[in-house]
Amino acid sequence: MFNDNGSFLLAMLEFFLFFAWVMCLFYVFADIFRSRDLGGGAKTLWCVFVIVLPFLGVFAYLIARGGSMTQRSIEQQQQLRAQQDEYIRSVATTSGGTSSADQIASAKKLLDDGTINQAEFEQMKATTLASA
């Protein structure tokens, strides 16, 4: 397959360039769909342009909208981080946002309604006080 080291190195260079091109295409498509300032029609036209004329389409996109690609990427990362922080805060609260007194009052209501017995109430109360 490879006659000498030069043909192997040329094949490696071609593979690298192809891989870099594919990565560039993925990055451009991700930016097209991430962009909030483009409507559906504009996104469709950019996608068709990049698919039909890949080299020209990607270069035109990078010239026309390349300056704000980093800003859109940063905004998306900040939004994802805010969502993750919100999720972590919601999971980290041990009592679901209610105080120990609220949990004991809820357990007392269950006891008064007859849903749980006195031993279960005492166990719930001890667990709540231990976690506070």
C-alpha cells in the first residue's frame, strides 16, 4: 500500500486534513443551530449552502458570522452551568426546601389522620431532628 515513507507521511497528512475539515463542519453546524439570532429559514439556507458547497459554505459562514461564534459558545456554556448549578442546589437541599418544623408538623398530621402509628411518628421525628 505504501511504497516508501513519503507516501505514508502524505497519507497521514491527508487524514489529518480530512479530520480537521470534518471537525470544522461539525463546529459550523453546531453554531448554526445554537444561534438564537437566526430564524428557521436562515438556518435552513446556511445548512443547504454548507451541504451543497461545503468549502465555500464554511468559509462564507466563518467570514460572515465567525466573529460571534465564540460569544455564542460562551453564552451556551454559561447557560448550561447555570442550569447545572440550579439542579445541584435543588438536589443538595436535604429536606426539599422545608424546615425541620414543617416536616415534623407534616408527620404529626399523618399521625392525627391515622396514616401512621406513634412508633412511625417517633422514628420520622428522630430522623428529621438528626438531619437538622
